[in-house]
Amino acid sequence: MVQIVLSWPLAVLLALLGAAWIYSDGQKRNMESADMWAVGFFLGMFIPPIIGAVIVGVVFLWKRKPRQGSPQPVDQY
């Protein structure tokens, strides 16, 4: 059996950092549900421990919108 054991302060810190990154990235990509993804990540860190956060993080990366880049001029000859 494999176990991952984290102290509570470290787990809360990782949950907050991950949730902040997901929220920030979602806002940059104009996702209306960025806040819900961040809450889901935070809760997933504790229910079930860590595995839920990994699952939510992977699904977020899969579902997030592509970045809106600035158009580049095309040289025409």
C-alpha cells in the first residue's frame, strides 16, 4: 500500500498555492468557472487526500481554454 503523508500546514499551503494558480490561470483564459475550479482543487486536496487534487488539476488542464495570443503580422511578398 502506498501512502502520502503531509503535515496539515504543508497540505493547506499546497492547497492554497494550487488553488491560487488555477484561479489566476483561469482568469487569464477568461474562464467563467475559474473560481469553482480553484475551490474544487482546494477541497480535492483533502477529500480524498491529494488524489482528488491531482484529479481536479489534471481535468482543469484538459478543459481549460487555450491562451488568446496576440496576432502576428504575416509578411507577404
